[in-house]
Amino acid sequence: MKRWYKTLIGDTLILALCILALLFISKKTYSQGSGYVQIQASGGTYRYSLETNRTINVAGPLGDTIVVIEDGHAHIEDSPCPTKSCTQQKPIADPHTWIACLPNEVLLTIVGGPDQDMEVDDVSN
């Protein structure tokens, strides 16, 4: 009976350590640290570091959309669109999250860290 009890404790400890290691690796993999905000507009595509606080005016068909980057997050401060729903979105910082101002054709997307290249390498049929 004692031997079975020690095995159960050992197995539980090993399982707990494996789960902690998995959580640690997942966190490191999916949180790329400081990344970039990619802004797509009718005038082109631009990429800015999330490490530097700044305000960016992005020209669109309706006027200028104001994008603010501060404390590692990006959000739309103001836009000339009629509903202004894009200004009510919470700031984004995680890779592959986005905010869109459809009437003014502005899209903010967070892309991974500086060592991550987001271009397509090859296309197959």
C-alpha cells in the first residue's frame, strides 16, 4: 500500500511539472514580446514598432484616421467614419489581432516580433 501511495505522489508531481513546462513554453511561443503594428490603408502598408509611443495620421478616402501607439498597445483614437465603432475597440497588442475602420479603409494588425518575417515563402498548387 505504501509503495502505491509513493508512486501516485511521484506521478502527480511529474504530471504537474509537465503541465507547468507546457504552459511556460506556450506563453513564450505565443507572446512574441514587442511586435509591430501593421497599418494598411489606401495609400500603402506601413509597419511601426510597438516599443515607441507615437501618434500616426493615416489618410483614407473619408479623411485622416488617428492611430495611437502607447505602452506596447495600438488603437484608433479618432476617425472620420460615421459610426466611429473602430474608436471603441480596445487597444491591441497580441499577434494576429486587428482593428478595422471599414468606411475609411484602414486596418491595424499586430504582427510578431522583429525576428518574425510575415511574407509568404512559396505557393503550391
